[in-house]
Amino acid sequence: MKAIVITSPGDPEVLQLQEVEDPKIKDDEVLIKVEAAALNRGDIYQRQGFYPPPQGASPYPGLECSGIIQSVGENVSRWKVGDKVCALLSGGGYAEKVTVPAGQVLPVPSSVSLSDAASFPEVACTVWSTVFMMSRLCAGERLLIHGGSSGIGTFAIQIAKFKEAKVFVTAGDEQKLAFCKDLGADVCINYKTEDFVARVKEESGGKGVDVILDCVGAAYLQQNLDSLNVDGRLFIIGSLSGFVAEINIGTIFAKRLTIQASALRTRSIEEKAAIVSEVEKNVWPAIISGKVKPVVYKHFPLGEAAAAHQHMESGKHIGKILLIP
């Protein structure tokens, strides 16, 4: 099969389309003929040499895909050859074929095209596990999403509104903020021209938000704590600004705050299967009913993965970027 190989750590040009061996299927896995794979920030970190795949995972990038099942392992009962599916991967999505544990596979929602379904697994599993399973966002609470126009952000806005939360977002230009508002965001903040802490306080009667989903990391840590309500929960899923920060622990004491961080890729197969099951039960009905829609910005042929990475790193996109084998 053809796959995108990281020839050495570095810039996008190190991504090369090469002929490689087909993946070998295990008893608890399915083999998917890939229709589309979606880009994620983790792919860029892997390309740069900072985010190696877990032991035993495919060496090729790609954390989510959609496609048609070509074969099933001996222990797999739910899926059959010909099923249209999408899947949460530990790697290997940038290829014509990929194997994945059966518990990380989801049916393509009836309202979504096979290729667009690739835009859902990673974002749905990330947002559902962090904002809802671990941070316990409830109807009527306030959620702040940094990077509201990203793949994670555009999904989080929609599912949080579906669950009747009030949604605050930050983004860096007016076009992105307008898009977030159209998706349902209640309060849209331009972080380049506004103090998001002040705006959050102003829009919440001085209380703050209940949950923050943060991809920025160190530079926003104290400001995030200052933006939280009493009993607020901060969940960090990225560190675009770095890993080291100084904070005032008094803020945490005074407001009984919780700080959590997690990466999906490094979780065990069992944990991923549990999250995927929760996503199918809680998120898939919202997608099937059209309340949550795929936000796909652009498609690139698989052989143009380098150009797709350049586009993502430019920060101009809104939503997801897909690769088509």
C-alpha cells in the first residue's frame, strides 16, 4: 500500500508518499480501506520528532480516519466486511489501509458522508472525555473554549450547545469569531484585541466560567484560573505556548479549582474503547439528528500531506483538514 512516511524529523517536506507493507491484522482488530484521514496537531508534533507513536502502533501519522472494512479479526463480532466506519487511531491514518482495535471503531452517522466522517473520531473522543466525562459540564453551566475555530473548537461549540451549556470562545480574527457565532457560541472574544479574563467576568456577572478547555498551556495558565468560577475545572489538552508556568496557588484554594491534563493517544486500548462507547451513546445521536455537523475546511490528496501540514501550521483554517488517498 501507499502511506505517508516521516523520512526524518523536521519541516513538512519530510512527509513522503512511499510504497510500504500492508498492515497485519490482529484477532481483535479490523482492517479499514481508508476513504479519508483527518489532520491533528499531534501529527505535526510527531513529524517534528516530539510525539512518538505508542509502542506497537503504526509508525505512520494519522489519528483518525474513515473508510470501509476490508477484513475482521477472529475475535471481532460487531463489524463485518463492507461496513462503512470511522475510527480513533494510535497512528497510521495517512495510508491506504490501516488496522485498528474493534473497540475504537464507530459506524458512519447516517447524516454524514463517508469522507467527512473522518473529521469526528479524535475531536469527539477528546471533547467528550475531557469536557463531559472528566470535567462534568452540565446544562446551564458556562464553558470557555480556547481556539474556538479549530477542529476541536468547532466540535466543542456544537456539542456543548446541544447539551445546553453557555459557550464562550477565543479566536484570533473576526472571520473565525463570526464562524464560531454561527455555530452557536454565545460569547466570542478576540484574544488579540481583548482581555479574555475581563470579558469572561463581564459576561458572567463577575462569576467566571465553570469549565475551560485549553490548548494554549503555560501562557494562559494563571489567566485561566482567574477566569474560573468557584468549583471551576480547567482541562489542558495542548501546550502551544510551552510547558512551564508560574501560578498563584491561592487562586486554586480560594475557588476550589481543579486542573487536569490528558492526551488521548497514550491511553490504553481499554480506556479508548470505553470513551468510544460513550461517544457513540451520547454524541452520535446529536450528529445523526443534524445538531452537530462536520466542519471540513479543505481536502488534500494523500500525496500532498506536506502542503496540508503547511496549511494547518499557517493557522488560517477553520475546522478540519482531510487527506484523501
